[in-house]
Amino acid sequence: GDSVTQMEGPVTLSEEAFLTINCTYTATGYPSLFWYVQYPGEGLQLLLKATKADDKGSNKGFEATYRKETTSFHLEKGSVQVSDSAVYFCAPPPGGGFKTIFGAGTRLFVKA
Amino acid sequence: DAGITQSPRHKVTETGTPVTLRCHQTENHRYMYWYRQDPGHGLRLIHYSYGVKDTDKGEVSDGYSVSRSKTEDFLLTLESATSSQTSVYFCAISETSGGELFFGEGSRLTVL
């Protein structure tokens, strides 16, 4: 079935460092792909999305490109801030029709 | 922000008691989901709904039941709570089966 493999955390970076969180997927066809972020004490919220192959999603300085040749959707940011400390989830397309199965996410710590 | 309200936000109960968590949405979205989040496990899907009176099981449905009698409400019931059901529960909604999820703020349940 459809699934994602996301790098395990935690990831610890200094402020202004470059961030990459790897995500690869398996899917039938080219469904939409999503990155969600969860700040401490909150629910998940959509960070960015790409609706078809070769699309680039971007938001708040984060980017991810939907690459069909490598089946990847890696999350990148050129210069992280302390406020980016959160858990990041790469979400696969819904399996079995409607359900989105998440992994454990990647926890990011950014030090000042 | 998507109109999703979870209640109660915090609850402490004793083993063996019934508990019902409510998710209320004002977006008229067709799809609704209940997840639980535990350290080391990420988000795990409990049950989901694809329409009024249409529900199905997720990954970890044992010990839980759901009901959806109206578009806007999705109830999660623990018939007889156990300590292993201590968790943070998140409701999510989606307009389409492959679309982005909007999450509630979570309900923290402690079973003593």
C-alpha cells in the first residue's frame, strides 16, 4: 500500500543552519503530498503541499519538491530559527481510500 | 483557522469508566478522523468517517467505538477506559479523501 519513510530524529541544529528532513514515498499514481508541523502543545497544521509530480511546495521559508524519479519529498530550509523547533510529519497519501497513516515524525531542536 | 472544536480538552478518569470525546466542526467537511498520539509512536489512526453514519476502523481501533449522526459531530467512545488509553487524542477533518487534514487542538486523557 501507499506509505512514506521519514528520517528519524531528533535533529539538533544551531540557528541559521541549513535543514533537510528526508522523506520518500511509495504510491499508486501521483497523489498530493503534504508536510505537517506540530508545535509544542498544539495540533498538527499543514506546512506545505504539492499536488502533482515536479511541483514545489513552499511556506515560511520551507520548501519541498515532489520528485517522481526518486519518489522523494524532502523538506528543506536555508536558515532555521529557534521558533522552527517542532515535530515535522511527512504525510503519505490516504491508503485504503480515505485514511492518512502518519509515522512518528521528526523532532527538530534549534539552538540559539 | 478551520472550525474544529474538541471537548473536553482535558480529562482525568478511572479505569473501567466510560469516556466520550467530542469533535465538532463548522466546515461541513465530509471526512473526519480520530488519532491518538503517544511518545515514540507518532500519530496513530483510531477510526475515521467518510460520511454521516459511515465509519471504519483505523490502525488501533480495539477498545474504541465511534459515531457520526450529523456531519458536524464525530464522537469517540471508550466503553471501559484502561490505563493504556492514556494519551492525547486529536480529531482531524478533510474536505476530500486526498486533501489536507485540519486538526483540532487535542484532548488529553489520563486514565488512572
